[in-house]
Amino acid sequence: MFIQCSLLQGILRYVMEHNKHKAFELRKVIATTVMSDSETYTEAFLEMPNDAYCQWILNHEKWGGAIELSILSNYYGREIAAYDILTLRCDLYGQGKGYDERVMLIYDGLHYDALALAPFAGAPEGFDQTIFMVDKNGSIGIAATLAEKVVQEAQRNRRFTDIANFTLRCAVCQKGVVGQKEAIEHAKSTGHGNFQEYR
């Protein structure tokens, strides 16, 4: 039985070490990696100056994504499979690097959650399996099949946010916008930053 739990750096700490705490330590690992390699982590790549990115990722209210998953895959020496509910796509970080273990995450369009294999319903978290052995064919066997079923079920039940097409209403002026891009443009032009999703 697969379960989910939330917050990218905390989630990664959980799937890698069975520890949801000390997420700030992983933020420091990411910032140090980025700061020490300005040739790879350019302003164009990060979409902001290197030093600004390092400050940004150290803010506990900010969320990471592909850059951070790639860095943390290398840091732990494990593959990270990130399943996207909306597209059913699986992005595999660390693939081809000879790592013999994999952890799995599920992405709902806004947040990452851990995918963990529990031995039975209601089992304490200490019994969760979060690390899976990668065989010589690059597979983790039945665990991948079970994860795919969880992702497909989440998509069927629409447990995702399509940030490009969701509909929002500004709570300040009541203007309707579609997608994250329009919301950002509205916030920049008006200074309003309180939005509510509606259908």
C-alpha cells in the first residue's frame, strides 16, 4: 500500500533518511552546490542571479523542483523518480549514474509528496519502505507498478492543480484570471496578492 506525505526538502529527508526534520540542512546543501558551480548554475539556468537563487532557496517558504531534485539525487547517490499526476510523466533524476537505489515522489502541480510502501494500512511510519533497489535493467520491479497505479488513481480523482489553466479570482478586486501567468501579471500590475481558486 502506497502512502503520501508533503514539503519538498522535508519529503526528501523523509524518503532518504526516514527523517522529516532538518529540511534547512538540505537547503544549505543546494545553496552550497549552486554557489560553488556558477558555470553550471548560471543566471539563465536559474532564472535569477546565482547569489539571489541561493538566498531564495534558503527561505523555508519557497519550494524547489527539478534543479533541487537533481542536486539532491547527486548528494545522496540515489535516483529520484518524480511522478507528475497531471501528465502521468515520470522524471528520473540520477538516471545513468550507476546509482543502485531509488526513491519516489508524486507531484500534484503545486507540491511534492513522498511515495512510501507501507506493509499494512495504518502501519507506523517507521515501517514504511521508501528506498527501492534498482536492478541491472534499471527497474525497481513491482514498486514502480504500484507507484504508477497511485499516480493514475490520483489523476482519475483529479487530485492535481493545473497551474497553467486553473481559474482564480483576486480576493481584493474580484477580477478573474486563468493560470499562474495571468495571476502573476495581475499581482505585478495591481499589488494584489490574495487569490482564491474557483471552478
